[in-house]
Amino acid sequence: LFLATLTYDTLRFEYEDFPETKEPVWILGRKYSVFTEKEEILLDVTSRLWFTYRKNFPAIGGTGPTSDTGWGCMLRCGQMIFAQALVCRHLGRDWRWIKGKRQMDNYFNVLNAFIDKKDSYYSIHQIAQMGVGEGKSIGQWYGPNTVAQVLKKLAAFDTWSSLAVHIAMDNTVVMEEIRRLCQSSVPCAGAAACPAPGSDVLHNGCPGDVGRRERLSLWKPLVLLIPLRLGLTEINEAYIETLKHCFMMPQSLGVIGGKPNSAHYFIGYVGEELIYLDPHTTQPAVEPGDGGCLPDESFHCQHPPCRMSIAELDPSIAVGFFCNTEADFNDWCQQIKKLSLVRGALPMFELVERQPSHFSNPDVLNLTPDSSDADRLERFFDSEDEDFEILSL
């Protein structure tokens, strides 16, 4: 614990407080005023799960790395955006973490799903090993699209959360596909992995009372991830207004992306600056305590969050949204349609009712870029360029 405190104290001088501005501060769909709600802003930020580099965790794959310093930043950002989805799913957007206050069991169930050990649903171990199937060796950098694809695969095993994860490729969100995915009420194949109802055992962050009712519900909560490329080497200014609007929607899970060579989890904006959580701090791995409770302070960023100019954002990002109910999804669709009417805001993606006939064969979309191209492109996210269609004005 002392080490974690030391980390915060040594970092503190780098972090400026929020600017005194009349501009509203938007954090994941919530609007705040710096003048009257500074405490609320900081409490909201601190309540997000903050995943950073860790050291001295069990070796990945038994013989692999025991730290992700230098290579795991996008994997940690993927964990953060997905943890936000699980918080909304199990605790609600209004839930707050207060230092020293006893938290409910569901909070620890969510946190346990990300702990650095091989059998947590969304651990760095699982993400790194599942990434091998996406052509990434353990210890290799990921881009936003790769981490999204990997998280989608891992979510299939998380029967407690029972999420429908959709990754919209080709800058197109097809409503029909999402409805089909969310309305499939077949129990998950992995359901048997959970303990029998009535037992309090935690298995893999999964409590024993996964009710049949939940598995048979008519709408599975949706995690929608949209990998985008908003320009060639820098973000096209025409998208900035639209990007800001994404943080204003109540369904917002934020954005994963960053600058070349360093990934961040963006949770909001103020004026022309993005507000983000930074994974680039190495903390010791945390051992679970007695009764499934974890010493959890190091998973919450207790200093003012970082900020950067929107213009500095690498154009390769993934935007996330969470729709707990069908009504949430319908509302989100309405907001996206309205957004297309905003002057000076170029749509970042298209929303269509059904799959356009000109779409290529889905198998063709999964082609990995030629490795010689990847060698030629030195920028961090560019190994994934070929997954995206370049949007032009």
C-alpha cells in the first residue's frame, strides 16, 4: 500500500487541476461545472476502475512475462473501457467509490474479473493469450481494434455479465445485426462453469447466484465498440465535434486510443481538451485478500486526471457505448441520427438499418496487413491501418 501511495505522491506534481472555465466538463455522459461541482468531477473520475502496468504477477502462459511495462498500455485501456461496461451493468453509472468505505460484493466481483492472474475473465493473461489468435505474440503492442476483438471473445465466457458484444467494422453500425445479437436469449454455453445457485463461492469473478431469469431475459446488455480511423496521420478537424458528442451521450463508455506509442483511456472532455486515465505507471501486482476482497486503492486514480489537446489524438481509436436495455439502444440510435444534423460535425460512422449489399464477404475483412507494410510503418497504431477504410470529406 505504501508503494501505491508513493506512486501517487511522486506523480502528483505532473497533474494540473481542472482549468477555471465556464465550459462544461463532460465525463461519460455526465455534465459538470468546474465552479460548483469540482468535488463531484473528481469523485466520478476516481470511481472509474484504473488499470496500469503491473509487475511481479504470475508469468503469462506459465513461462512468459511477469510484468506488462512497456507493452501492455492498450491492453490496460481495453480493460478500463470494459470495466466501465461491467460497472454500468452490475453497479450502475451513479455508483461511486469512496476510499475506506466498505464496497458491495458486486464491486469486488467486477474487480476480480480483471485481476492479474490466469483465471480472471479479462486479466492481462487472458487478453495476451487470446491475442495470439489475432496474430499478436505475447508482449506485442495492440491497436484499438485488436483489443476490441479479443475482449469480445473473452466476454463469451463471462456468463455472470451475460453481455452482447458487437464490434462495428467498416465505420458502419448495422441496427438489425445488433438487435439479432441482443435478442438471442439462449443460455450461454459457459453457464455450467458457475457454481450451483445458493453457493457463495466466487469462480473467476462470477458469483454463484447467476439466475436463470437473467440468462433468459429478452435483451442482453450491449457493449458496442466501433474501431475508427479519423484521418491519416492526425485527426481530421471535421470529426472533433462528433467525437465530443460521444462523451455527452448517457451510453458513453469513452474512447480508447492515444498518441503514437502510448495508449490512453479517454473518459471525457473540457473545451478543446480530452480527459483521460493513463496506464503508464507501474504498480506491484495485487494479491487477493481474505474472502475475495482485494486491497483496491491502487485501482482508483486519486489525483486529477490527465488532459491533452484533442488535436494531438492519434486518428486510430475505438469508441465504446453501453446499452443496458433495448430502450437505451433505441435512444442511442436517435441521438446518432440527430448528430448527423449538427452543423460542422462530420459523422464518424454510419448508422444503417440493415447490412448494405455492397459489403464485402466478412472473411475478406479479417485479412491481416502484409508484414512488410507493418515494418514500413513506424507509428504505433499503424499496424492496424488496413482494418479501416479511410474516411474522407
